[in-house]
Amino acid sequence: MAAPHLVIEDLHVVVEGKEIVRGLNLEIRGGEIHAVMGPNGTGKSTLASALMGHPKYEVTQGRVTLDGQDVLAMSVDERARAGLFLAMQYPAEVPGVSNANFIRTALNSIRGEGNEIPVMKFHRMLQEKMRQLNMDPSFAERYLNEGFSGGEKKRNEILQMSMLEPRIAILDEIDSGLDIDALRIVADGVNSLRSPERGFLIITHYQRLLQYIVPDYVHVMMQGRIVKSGDKTLAEELEAKGYDWLKKELGIEDETVGAQA
């Protein structure tokens, strides 16, 4: 299978009548890790939700293609089957549905009817992935995210990604609320999936995550669009000088576009 290729062109997204993303362009190929950074309220999480088709986020202009296919014409489940995956900033709790059942249902949905994974093979794979993420085996039977700490929820998102093996993985502030040990475990999980068959879009506020997951490209998002791109040294420069330095350098007025990160 050819390496994935995600292209975002002139994307505009409106949330509750307010334009949050304002003409964003980005291209991600297999084997690449792209980090999107920026202050609160600049549209980073809006971008992630719009790419996955959340109904609250209305795309009013632009194109998004994955391997030449029109992503915006797809339903949410079709986007998942095409290879898009979102690790959410605030994963939802789903009482009554175990982790194992949730992940197996999602995996079989992607594999398609007639190609379902055998039960024993699934459980062996799940236990191995959980071991790699230092997750207790009991997590498999716990209800999805119910009663989980912030770190456990984020680790669970990486577990789902490891099992589903997407073509383009979008990680929305996967480092939020993690202590240093949990951050390393999550980063190791991401790094273990790095391959020419997979591209990553990592959304973060801080450079500390990028000490463990080294990006190929760093993009700074302000006022709903990407205003500067570079390599990992750009993240280091932002950590040292702050976003206000970049605003002054680019002549950007101190404005945010909305409540979404």
C-alpha cells in the first residue's frame, strides 16, 4: 500500500457562527510527524475536530483529501475506515462498554464484514499493546474511560491508536495533564508506531512533548491559520522566547479567534 498523503487546502471552519479556522494549508505524508503549536484560542483543536467530521464544526471553504479522496464528503465512520484517527484532548467516558469491546468493535468496523479479527488473536494483540504501555491487564474489562485519571485516559487513546493502526493519526494535546513518567510512556507508544505507512499531526502547547517525540516539521498557528513553519528548533525557540516574540516578529496583533484551542 502506498504511503498516506493528507492535503489540507484553504480550510475555513465556523463554530456557532464564528469563523475559527481561517484559510489553513497543510500537507502530511507517511513517515512524517508534524507538530502544530500556538496559544490558546487559535483554532488548533477546531482543526482536529473538523478533520474528523464533528457536526459542531462547519467547513465553509477549502479542500481536504487523503490519498486523493475527498475527506469532507465522507461521514465520520468513513473517515475512520479511510485511515484517519483522532486522540481527543478530553476523551469521553462510556459507562457499560468495556475497553476491549469498544476497541474490537472499532477494529472490526475498519477491517470490514467478513474480515473480522478472531477473538483470541485480538486479545493476544490487546494484551501485548497494553504491556508496552504499562497498562494493567484489568483495563481491558474496565468501562471506557470511566473513573480513569487524566493520564490513564491519554494512555488509553494511544492504546486505541496502536490497535487500529491508522494512516494519519491526529493527537490533540495528548500531553495535557501527564506527569513525566506517563509522558514518556505515551511518547514511546507514539514513536513505536512511526513508519512510512503512517503520518502524524500532533497538537500541543508546549515544547516538552517534542523532546520525546521529535517532529519533522513544526507549525505555529495563530488567528486560525499557520503563520510560521520550521523544524524542531522552532519549538525550542518558542519555548525560550514565547509566542509574544513571534507575534512581534510577524507583526501580528494580539488577537485570538475563539474559545477553541
